[in-house]
Amino acid sequence: MLEVLRHHDLEGVLATVVRYFGGVKLGAGGLVRAYTDAIAQALHVAELTPLQRRTVQSCVVPYALEGMVRRQLQQADATLLSVEHGHLVTLRYDVVEHEAVPLMQRINDAAQGRAVWP
């Protein structure tokens, strides 16, 4: 089972196979083939998602810019974690690490200097 995972260059993956005894003795070689085949079939239909580092950031803007920031977050595939409405709007989000600085720059450009990064 481990060799199947290694062959697919997977790390940090847990594979579990449950076999109910049906009265047929497979022997050691048969069990290895059955377990290996079960993992291979599961990987064939599995949706693989790459592991990406994410970072949490906050942005404080006037109410008029909340919609623009939400659109920028959506375009960057960021996850909006919380929104606080007070004198200003504070949006807390997480985003893929390599996209964090470009996203901040786009928000700064669109906000024309009115975005604050606490």
C-alpha cells in the first residue's frame, strides 16, 4: 500500500483498507494484491488537491470600499473569515501565501491609499 502512495508521489496521506472475511483465504500474496489494488482504485477516482500554505490577513476600509475588497478576495480565491462593521469595515481573510502580497497591492491600488493593514 505504501509503495502505491509513493509511486503517485503522495506525502502526508493515510490509506486504510478494511476487508471483511468472506470465507476465501487469499494467502499473503493475495492479501497484498487485494490491498494494493484497493488503494490503486481509490487513487484513480480521488481528486488530488495540492497542499498550499495559506496566511491570514486583515484589511480595514471605509464602507464604500467593502464591495471592492470582497470582489478582490473572490478573484484571489481567498476565504473570508470574518467581517466587523464599526466606524470602518474590517475584513479578515486567508489566502494562498504566494498570492498575499499581490492581493494587498491590488486592494491598495483600487482603494487609492484608503486601505489600512493592521
